[in-house]
Amino acid sequence: MSVAVARSFVIGNAVAPKLASASASVLGRVAGVTPVEQDQVGLPSSVTAPFVARRVPALHLDGRVAALYIGAEYCPYCAALRWAMVMAFDRFGHFSGLRETTSSPWDSDPKTPTFSFYGAHYSSPYLALVTVERQGNDTSGPGTSTDLQPLTKLESKLWARYDARFGEPQGYPFLDVGNQVFFIGTSYDPGVLAGMDQAKVAADLSRSSSPVAKDIVGLANYLTAAICQVTDDRPVPVCAVTVVRKAAHVLELE
């Protein structure tokens, strides 16, 4: 399937991003944001609320309620979203095999620090998460990424159907939570992470007043509410957090 994805190139001397095993300390800080800190961040105006679909069949993969992510390693908007995904989904299960990288140094918001889901695994007693890094990173200049993971027919169909439903171009990232809530395109400005590495981003997450925490934790608050919607509010301690209930109310999920 050929997909046209708009890219805004930044030309300059740069080297291709590398992949490295995600730091345990970084992942610990991402997972360690407390309910008190969640509530302090709230639902900031700098974060775009997700789309909500109503009266559609729930998404099930392999017999389980599921979420589907489609992205690309070069993509700065995917880079921004992955931070909130790792934070929110960790509340319902466990990632293994995550690796650190950056978005393309030749694209807009160059070298945004992030993770890659390529080769990673997620396990949860509550839902399945399918992650597809459809394209890799740029290797020697703008537009030099190659196909990484193919989409199934169902994944392609969901991507096309719901991007069109919400009037969005078929681009990256695409996150479908149970066919109920959709995170499409830019959720917050990746520029807030400019000039930072993973350790610096992770350190800022515990400072609720920092722009980094506001955007990543704020987006994770919406995402946590979306996941609670499809897990029937399980686990209770996660789904009962005040700001998660507020996000569910704002999105009219209750």
C-alpha cells in the first residue's frame, strides 16, 4: 500500500539516529508519575483532546479488546506520542524490549527524543496492544526511510477508515483505542522536547509545572481515560484517579 505522508524537511549536516536499549532509570521515571502528579498536571490546553467514535463495534484482536498504533521512526509527532503511550499503557501492563532513539534529524522538529516500538512487546491482563512502526528512520538525508513493518489488511482498513472519518490525512501517528478513542496527528508540539535527551525528558516528568510534564502527562491522562473506557475501568486504582475521571467526562465516555 502506498501512503503519502506530508513531510517538512530540515536540511543540514546530521547523522542517522541510532537505537539503544531503553534505560531502566528513564522507564522508571516515566512509569513513576504518581496520581497526585497526574492531578496537578490535569488536562492542559497545550494538549489536543483525542477524537471519539460512537456506536461502532469495539476493536478486538486475537479475541481481546485491543489498541492499534501505526507510526514511523522518523516521525516527530510519533516521537511525542510514544512518551504518553509508554506512560499510560504501563499502568495496565508491561513493555519489554523498548529502545531509545530520536526522530529524523532531517525532518521538522529534528531529533525529537523518543522510543521505538520496533521489536518491543507488551503484555497486559486487560487488553492487547499492537504496535506497527511502518517505516524506519531516515538513514542519509530527508526522505531516506524504508518500509519496516507491513500492515495487515485489517490494520490498513482501520487506518484508512478512521482517519477519513475524522477528516484527517492518512498519516502518522495513528492510535486506535478499542475503536472508541483515536489519537491522530499532532497531540502536542514536539518542539517542547527540543535539545533534550531521554534522561532530561524523564527528569522533567515529576515537575508538574514544566512544559514537558504538562504535555506528556496531560496527554497520558487522556490516553489513560481512553484505555479505562475499553477495560471497563480496570484496574480500579488507575481508572479512579480524579483527572482520569475528569478526562472521561470531558470526552463524554461516561
